[in-house]
Amino acid sequence: MPTALIAEDEPLLRAELKQALAELWPELQIVAETADGAAALAALRTHAPDIAFLDINMPKASGLDVARVRPPGTVIVFLTAYHQHALDAFDVGAVDYLVKPLNRGRLLETISRLQLRRQPAIAPAPAAVAPAAAAAPRYLSWIQASVGSILRVITTDEVIFFQSEAKYTKVVTPQTEALIRIPVKDLVEQLDPQEFIQVSRGAIVNRRRIDAVHRREGQMQVHLRGRAEVLSVSSGYQGQDAFRQM
């Protein structure tokens, strides 16, 4: 059974998070609740939970300070009222961050990410292990994107699709649309091909956000879950494994 600590100095938010976790992830056991950084440190040493939900701005010690000395097996999810703390959160190895006030849809995404991390890896058969295996490539897990005058940190699994737009690339998520300066042709090489697929010179789609692919008069179109946009698959990209059988 996974265990967790909640460290949040606002009692109402602490109670709201605990209730939401109980409803969305009933298997998760909350082993400690604290209201300041010093108590959070003590609870981490005592319980060594699998997950720590840490408010960044707490009395006595910040969530960032607590995260830097956490037990090796504890993963961190930060709670913050400000997007600008997100870069610092990822710098100390946070799995995710939640912006106050609490959004249950966003919390559910975090829970899914945490549950995925807990799935045991399947070890390969001894004969299949290469004597000098190359290091696995590292793909983007988050990007910095502009939303008006605000710089946001967006995790790649939030993204529905990327699309070229003038001198920028548009980043579309369920909550917002943002812009980055990385062109699609460079971006596709930095994304996990198991998670993203390029459908044209100007568009990359999150595979998990695809609802259906329709073929009409030789033209393939990608329909996205919960979105009105329909993205065309250019002829040069229809030969990919994902589309070949369609």
C-alpha cells in the first residue's frame, strides 16, 4: 500500500487535499500531516513515505528545503500558489506540482503519473541483456512556454498537440494554449516517440489524446479527445506504424 505525507500550512487546503486523495486514490495511506517545514522533515525521517505533498511556502523550512534532504525513496509533489516556482520544483527532482486552488482534474493527472512510476519494471531475460547496452535516450518531460506575459512550465504529458504557428510552435493543453520557440522539426526529436507522433511537417500529437483516425478519400484525419480540432495526416507520414493498418 503506497504511503504519503501532506505538508501544508493552510488547514482547509490540507483537509481538501486529503479528502480528494481519499476519493481519487483510496489505496493511498496518509501517514502524516504537518503544517510547517520542520514538522515535515521530522515526519519524513519517521515514516519515509513513498510520496510527499509539500507546500513550497511553509513556516520554518520551505518545501524546497525539505525536498533537498528527503529520503531517497520519497518522490515529491509540490503545492504552490505561483507558477514561477515550477522551475525550482523540477530542479530538486519533483515529479509534479499542483497550483492552488486545488483542481481535481489536475490532481487526477498527478495521481496517474505517480501510479505509473510505481508499476514494477519487467526485467529482460538474461540472454536478452546486451553486454554493453547504450544508455536510454532522455526525452523532454517538461517545457517552458509563454502564455501572454506569463512563463509557464508544462509537463509533456499535459500536451494534446504541438502545431507550427508563424515563428513559434503552439502548445495546446486541456487548460491553455501557449507558445514556444522550438520549431516542430527540432521538437519531434526531443519527444518520446512512444508518447508522441508527428502527423505533418507542422504538427505533433500526443498518442494518448487521439480519439480516432478517419480516412476520407485517401486523406487521414486525427480526431482528438474532447477537442474540436481535426488534424490532417500528410501523405508522407501515413506510412508510420500507427497509421499503416488504417
